[in-house]
Amino acid sequence: MTYKAIISEAIKSMAKAYAPYSYFKVGAALETEDKNFFLDVI
């Protein structure tokens, strides 16, 4: 997976973020040493 694709997926995951007070939605992507990727919202 390219870094552009990873960033794109992190941006898409921001739609799932819940930020009722700050309205500051964050998407995160984590790559492990064995090349697994985890996407989530913060």
C-alpha cells in the first residue's frame, strides 16, 4: 500500500470521528513493522 493510499484511507476514516464539542475530526493510520496497517479515528 502506498503512502498516498494510506493517507487517503485515513482521511476517509475521519467521517467516522465523533467530535461534538471541538468539531476537530482526526483520522489515523498506523503501519507496523510487518507491514500491517490499522486505520482508526481519534
